[in-house]
Amino acid sequence: VATFLVLTYPKTSEHWASAACKLVIGLRILLPACQGLVLIKQYPLAVGAYESALEALSEKELDYRKQSLYWAGKVSLLGTKDLDKAEKHLNALAGLDFGYKDLGALLDKLAEVRKN
């Protein structure tokens, strides 16, 4: 589609070259790659990749931000067992959308693990 648009409407090449467009295209590739790292149990790499995505995201890309916070928190809690990182990411997500997926259950699990 992008090639067709650039060839048909040359001014669109400026759009496809913009940093924002590259970021969105990169995230559409990066986030599924993070999921692949989780599937092969490379949890520290997955958390690092999600954190990199969070650093690159602006406040305007709310859906990507929530997805990255959710998975960074969940993998930190259940995969790497890094409770501080899990708390940081899950609390940030709770500030954006407390009803996101099973966030409440993850926060309960975090509190339970901290208690024990």
C-alpha cells in the first residue's frame, strides 16, 4: 500500500518518511516481536523491549502505551519476578485505565507475592 501511494501521489513520500510514521510502523513490528520473546521465555529481553517501546512512545499513542505497560508489568511479575518493575508498570497502567484486561487481578497477585 505504501509503495502504491508513494508512486501514485509523490507528496505522500514525505508522510511515510516522517518520524511519527516510522515509529508507528516500528511498534507494529516490535510489539509482536516482544510477544515472541515471551513465548520462548526470554523474559528479561521481553521486558527490556517493552520498556524501549515505552520510551519511544509519546503520550498520544495511548493504546500502544497501555499495551506496553500491561505486558511489561505482567512479564516482570510472572516472568522475571522483578516486583519493583512490575509495580512501576502496573501502577502506571492503573493510572491510565484501571479496567484494562486483568489489571486488577495482576495488582492483587503483586500484593499477594509482596506479602509472602
